[in-house]
Amino acid sequence: MTIFGTTLDTMAVFSLISMLTLLVYWMFVLREEKRWLSWFRGWEADRKARRLAEEDATNAPASGQTSSKKGPWG
């Protein structure tokens, strides 16, 4: 077999097919990794939102008044 003026023997064809197969495999791996990372970021954001909502519910004043303290140092 000749491609671009180069004769390819059996080993060259096999290595070319192997490299293309490996490239396709890593494309699937990368796609699944991105999908998992996206799921994890969403899960982490939901967990943080639930935790903050629970903290706000437990720290809310009983009379319904909002606290005048704002910011991280009160």
C-alpha cells in the first residue's frame, strides 16, 4: 500500500490503526471526564446551597427581624 509516496507494510498499517483507535478511546475518556466534572460541580453547588439555607434557617431571628450586621465580621 502506498500513501503520499511512502510504502506502508503490515506493521506500519497496524501501528496507524492502533494509534487512531487509541485517539478515539481518549476522546471518549475526555468526554466522560468532562461530563463527570460538570456533574460534580453541580452537585457541589447544590450541596453548598442546601447547607447555607440550613444555616440561615437555624440562625434566623425568631421575631422575623433582620439583623443589621452585614459582612464577614458582623
